[in-house]
Amino acid sequence: MRQSLWFGSLLVTISGSLVACVGAPEEDSPVPRAITVAPARGTEADLSFSPRGPRQAAEGESARPADVGYPAPHPSMPQIPNHGGEVLHDPVIVSITFPGDPLAEKIAAFGEEVGALRWWSTVNGPYGVGPARSGGHVVAPKAPPAQIADAEVEQWIADRIADATLPAPTDQTLYTLYYPASTTVTLEDGGGSAASCQQFLGYHSAFSVDSGGSSKLVAYAVVNRCGDLDQVTETASHEFTEAATDPHPINVQSLGYMLLTSNAWTLLGGENADMCAGVSSVRENGWNLTRSWVNQNAAIGQQPCLPAEDNGVPYFNAGIADDTMATEAGATVKTEVSCYSFGPLPRPMELSVQAYGKSGLRFALDQKTCRNGDKLTMSISVPKEAKRGSDYHYMLVSRIDANTGHFWRGVVHVR
């Protein structure tokens, strides 16, 4: 199951399913939805649509070697693999609001315009997604309840397709529901329950529905009203790019672009927008939009979160040189950590390490803060009682404040 993880007040989505490095996976449940939290707001940035080269350190930044630019040398960044699922090559976005919504007109306009923005082609084009077009704006016949579960959301969509309130789906349709602040949407996840505007801002998923005499897999997104119009469009754009590149996150067989089991990066983020959750938003034509991970840039060491910012919070992280290590129970292993960013940060990164589950691992960092170009050593001690043949997962967290941070996942295998 996809689940949510808090550190400080930053809520970041993680994928805790089908984790496989050397030993057995920690969980074995399907991925029924993609829960996301929109990136924390930073200084709004102008759009930049070409990869940025290394930049020199800003005046007044702490001393670094003279030849260290942005980003400093670091371990290779990941690629989000395609698991054989579809992408929406010709997306059709149906915007759905409810009676009395003061933002209904703006939401309808956003649905009409977003697929033609330069932002859309920048973040989606590299994954084979074409321009999106509007499938219309539908005002629901009555207000939603004060609380609604995800299963009820799916039933509502199916009922409204059946009674022709919603246009009939095709394999390119993305129904997007904009719930008012008076409605709390809940998700059952791993035996627990998560609530909109508390644990998440939005999510996307898919389900099978009977339409036109056949069963169709229908993609949908839920956008919750947890703030102003900027929050709404940032969350919606986050869901649009994820749904376009991974429209059916129901099980591994139908997954599109989602980072699951290919390496130790599972906890960095499941999908393209999740991977950039700690980076500031951008604006185009007055709309607030998410940044999203682009494999092509990551592969050549360029800014992976596009559109690339001219200001605001750039992508940063602390990369573990040996993020998969093997050792004996009771032993201690060490690895180098390289801190890097794609531009000046307002303050140093604060580092911490969190074990995943009850591993008993103990961690030590020879420094707790770093900037672009810093290298440090992380020590990991394995308990004597560690089980042979087991994988112990952890994550190195780098953040610049309570709302802006990234992860680098690591695994220690006990021989």
C-alpha cells in the first residue's frame, strides 16, 4: 500500500510495498492508489524549460572549495521505471465541482488551459504523454456529504456515469473531483485511515466500471480544498502529471511510471511529482503548478525537477555512496554521504536518519548539517540479534525546514 510518513510537519508520500533488494519484501500488498501531498510553497519561480548547467556558489554562502559549482558531485540519481503499464497519450480531463463552489469558474478555466501550457509538455512529454484537452466541466447535482470514503467516491463516479451526469469514459479519460472544504475524504491504508487536509491533499487511482456494455478501467483524481486557489491548482497539477504517466496504480501489472523495486530509492517518492515534493512550485499564465521529476535530466545529472527554477527552492539531497551494503550481525559499516543542491539554499541541510520498521539499526553521522559540496561519513551498527538473510531498510533525510525535505533510501543486508 502507499502510505504517508510524517517527519516534523512535512508529510511525504512513500511506497511501502514490494520492497525488494536482496532479501524478502517487507510488505506484499498491492498499490491501490497514489496518495500525494503537494510540494511546500516556496518563492514563486519563473518557468525555465532548458536544463541548467552548473552554477557557482553565491556570495556569502559558507566556504566551499573554489571549483565546487551547482550541483556538487554526488551519486547517480534514480530513474523512474515503467512497469509495462499505459500512459495517457491523449488525456481528456473532466473537471467536477459541487454546487455553490466559489472557485468553480476558475477550476473550469484551469481544466481548459492546463493541457496546453508549456508546463504540461515539459513534465509529461518526456514520458510519451501528449497534450491534454478538456472533457468539460460538470457541476454535480447535489452537495457531497461531510465525510466520504474513497470506495464511496468510486461508487459515486460509477453512478454518475450510469445516469449520464458524467460523460462516458474512454481509456484516456481522467475524472477530477474538486471537493469543497466542508467535505473530508478518507482513505483506508494498511489497516489505518487517512483524512484529507490532515494526511494528504489529493490522490489519484483507478477502478473498473461498466459503461457502454463493457467494463472499462477508469482513472480519477481527487483534489481536496485545503487552501486557496493556488493550493488547488498545485495539487491538481500534481495529480494530473502522475495520473498521465501512471493512470492505473492498482497493481504491479498495470503500473506505468512508478518507482517501486528497482533499487533502494523506494522511499524517495513513488511517482514523478512525488519525487519533487520538497521543491517550490512554479507559475504559468497565473496558475500555480507543481514541479515533476524528468528521467532524462536525472540521467545526465541535470536538475531533475522541471520546470527548472531561476529562483525559489532548488532540488537538493544527501546521496549515500553505498546505499546497499551487506555485513554480519553485530558489525558496523560505513559509507560516504555527498550533499548537493542545484542552486543556493536559504540555509544548510539538516540531516537525520530513520529506520524503516523495527530494525534495531543504530546510526551515527559525523556532522548533522551540510551544504552543497560537503562530504561526510555515516556509520550503521547492526544489532547482534539481527536475523541472517534479512534486509534492514532506512532513509537518510535532508531538509531545510519543517516543510521542505528529501529522502535517500538505503538497505543493509545481513549475511
